[in-house]
Amino acid sequence: MTKILTTVALLGCAILPILMDAGPTHLFNSHWDAHARSHLVWMLATNFFLFWLAVYHLWYRKEEVLPGLISLCILLGYSVSAITMPLYDGVFLGEGGVEPRPFGIPINLIWFSALLIIQIISLFLVYRRRKQVRGRG
């Protein structure tokens, strides 16, 4: 179950953003500065390569901690960007974009927070299982 939870978190934080952000609301948004768009491609590409590194270790090397930590790093990176928005005048949705806001909360904040919780639960379960195995040995 932990491998599936980590895979879900990785897909949601590294692959889905490519599909969502490679369009007119982000990458091809004429209101965005060209340099900001280059940073977006950098972030998407980095997360894409980290995704494949994590998937390789998770499913082929049968490791769970490193992939979980990679996923956690990507998700914590989003959290840092969200928490520090007041310091750099950031916003959850730029000019020209449309995003649902259930309960007045930006959907991205809900999405990435949910993935962060999923990943934390997965790592907790991995560590708990390892502790139980060590206790039997």
C-alpha cells in the first residue's frame, strides 16, 4: 500500500503539473514574464526527472524511503513557495488564469496539501513497518 501511496503523490506533484501548466494559463500565458516561464520549465523538468528516479527506486529497486523522501521534497518545495508568498508578492493564480476555489481556498493549495498528507502517511507506515520488523529480529 505504501508504494501505491507514494506513486500517487509522485504522479500528482510531478506529472499532473506538466499537463496542467503546459498551456495558456501558465507556460504560454502572455502575461507572464519570459524569464518566469523559463523557471517554470526548469521546475517541471526537474520534477519530471525526479519522478522517474523515484519510480525506478520504488518499483525496480524495491526501495521505499528514498522515493518517499524525493516526493516529500517536491511537495515541501510547493509548501515553501505557498507559505512565503507574502515575502515575494506571490499569488496562487496569475493573471490570465482561472482556478476553482472551493470554500475560498485555491485548488492548488488543497491538491498539494492533500498529496503532502498522503506522502507523510506513506512514510510513517514505512517507518512503522520497519520498526516492527526490527522488533521481531
